[in-house]
Amino acid sequence: MNFLKYIIVTILMVTTLSAMPARGGLLTFTQADGTKFEGYLKGDSAFHWIESDSKVVLYNKNDKSYYNAKVNAKGDLELTNTKPAAKRESSTQNAPALFAKKSSHKLDKSTNQALKKMHKATHKGNHPE
């Protein structure tokens, strides 16, 4: 019986320690006011963020909206007053075309460093806000 408990505990520990990758591909996000923007969900289930137009986008839970983030003098990510560019309504695309889109943008070095710093500071189980 103790052996069975050991196996169950081990399985639970392994599943909670390994984070699932964030859903890939271009996604549409909706702002509190109903406007939409497109971005890529990056990271994993323990730590994730949105990238749109080569910028990191974070959620502000106070007004339930998404804002572009910038790196401050301390090397931390902070919210700006600008929201991601609204999604332009375009002609209908078929499913293969949507899944074929890849992220063509790259974040600059200081933004990548700020994300790593934020990841380390928040520990697992939290996401940047």
C-alpha cells in the first residue's frame, strides 16, 4: 500500500512541476471595451505573456484591459498608456491560412531580459500583470 502511495505522489509531483507550453499561433484578444487585437501567447502555463507588433502586452486587472509594456530604468516591465493596435477586419481566411501564420517579430534584448527577470521574481504559478 505504501508503494502505491509513493507512485501516486511521484506522479502528482511530476505533473505539477512540468508546465505546459502556451497555445501557439496567432490569437485574437478582446479588450474590455470590445475592441480586438491579435497577438501570440508565449511562455507556458506557469508564466505567460502576449506579444503583438514586437511588443509585450500585459493585462491590467484594475480596468480589465491589455496594454503595451516597456522596460523601465530598473530593467523591469511596466505598463504604458498605449493599448495594442486594434485588429483590422479583413476578408475571411480559411483554417490552413490561419495556422500557417508564424510570429515574424522579435523582441529586443532588454525586453527579453525584463521577461526573464519577471519570470524569476514571480516564481511558478503566476503570470505577469
